[in-house]
Amino acid sequence: MEGTINLPGNRVTVGRNGQVAANILAREVVVLGKVRGNVTASDRVDIRSEGSLTGDVAAARISIEDGAYFKAASTSASRATGRCHGAVAAAEPAAVIPSANLPLK
């Protein structure tokens, strides 16, 4: 999928075999496959262990499972769960580093 996904009141799930090169705007975004683009969620972004997200994220909550790949220039969250970081890519679970600009609660 390429382009823009605009579903502000819905959940967008990128499946294990899914490859998305698009900006996503939704209530909730679940990433099991690969996403390249900026993600804006009014509720939460959930990157599962087999998922990969490269792009900026703006969400009320962000959840990143161990093993997930996440690379962003900036993040915005009022509450984050799991291990999160801003500008550091995590290729392996042990490489995930909490960032000072993203509060963990």
C-alpha cells in the first residue's frame, strides 16, 4: 500500500505480511508488518514484536514490544507503555533505549 490512509475514527492494522509506505491517520494503529511514513493516532500506536515502523509518531499512547523496530525523528505521547525511545532505532530488543523526551509511566 502506498499513499495516505485517513481513517480518524477507526483502527488500522498492518498485518504480518503488510508493507505500507504511507502516512496514517487513525484512532488506533497496530503494526505487525512494515510501515514507512508518519503515524498520527488519537488514541494509541501499538508496534508488535514482529513489526517495523520508520517515521514520526504522534499519539496519546505508544506501545512497543521487545523485538520491534522503531525509528523516528520525533515522537509525541502523553503516556507510553513498553520500552520507547525517540530518535534511536532498535534493531534488537536489547538495543531499545528510553529517551528523556518521552515519559514512561
